[in-house]
Amino acid sequence: MSNNSSNYKSFNQDSYVRVNGKIRAREVRVISADGKQVGILPLNEALAMARELGVDLVEIAPNANPPVCKLIDYGKFRYEQAKKEKETKKHQHASKLKEIQLSATIDQHDFQTKLQHAINFLCDDMKIRVVLKFRGREIAHKEIGFDVINRFVSALSPWGKPDSKPAMLGKGIMVTLTPLPRNKRAKNPNEEEELATQPQQQNAPSEKPNETKQNAQQPQQEGFVNNPFATLENTESNTESTT
């Protein structure tokens, strides 16, 4: 019989299990290690059977009438229960919903930043809701908003799939994405980049002062070169001036 059988056991703070001599019922329904029904036995006979097989008598359903006990090594039982709890937590984690907000005039830098956040959420088994909100007269050109959100969803295809097509909701567009199964999901590129840059940062030589000044003087181009609404606004203003 296992050495773990002497005390009142628990595999976490909320789940308590009676083992061997701690079982209080006069008779129990016994199940073998392979899940087959042995039958209802007096507690003494069930304990004797456990000793003969060199395993523990573990109470797995204390509220049943009579309580259900399994003939199994307690260490193996704890391992199986911990594995089940881990799977349950995964499903609970997947039920969490994170929201990513976009705009019709989002620049490329913000687009990529939001994309990285979305990838991290999907790789953590979280669903995401992508919402694009129109501001002012932007709603008159819904095709621009749909183009932005469709590009966003397309970029996330290696990690998640949309539950349905993007649709208008009030003054915006919304779509929900569910993470792909782990065996079909691409690896998180953000984590790989962090691991790849760590040794490079440690061994990289320091920049010379002149190079630093030259790099500081060069302007950095971020975002879209042209605002997709710029030409539309110029056209509307010219039309108003002629009238």
C-alpha cells in the first residue's frame, strides 16, 4: 500500500479526498483501477482488497450512496486529478475575452502594435474582440474601415479564426476571433524575437558617438504615408468652396 495513505489528503486547497482508514462509510461501491465495477462491499473487505493488491482505497464520490471508492495508487490518483484540473483551467482561460480597438485612420506602427497584442492573447488561448470605431464623417466611407479590419483579421489567420464575418455594430465594425488549436497554431513570433535578441544585446558593441548623432538626425517614418481620408476631405472641401 502507498506511503501516502496515512493522512487526510488533498491535491489542492479546495478538493479533499479520504483515503483508506479515513473513509467513514460502513460500505462502499468499489471500482477497480481500470474503471470496472467490483460491487458494493463492506469497508473492511474493500480495505483488505486494497492491501492485497498493494494499492490505496481512494474515495472519489463521497456524496454518493454508498460512497464510490477506487482501487488505485494515491500518487497516481493525484497525478490524474491534477491533469484534469489543468485541462479545466485551459478551457476557463479560453473563455476569457480581450478587446482590441482600431480606427479607420490607424497608422502602420499602431497597427503592428495592436497586432502583436492580439497574437499574444491568441497564443494564451484567449478569444479577442476586434472593434473599429468610426469618428465623425468617417462612417460615410465604411469601406475604408472594413479594409482595415479585414487586413487585421487576415494577419491573425495563423493564430486565430473569426467566428463570423466582420459586421457593423452601431457606429463601428466588430469581429470576434477564436484561437486555433495548439497543434494547428503558429508559434508566437513575439516570444521568439525576445529570445533571439537577448544574446545579441549582451554581445553587441556600443555605438560610436558620431554614429549615434547621425542616427538621431535621420527622421523615422512611421505609419501610413498617406491618410486614407485625406483625399476624401480635400475633395469635400473643394466642393464646398465652389458652391
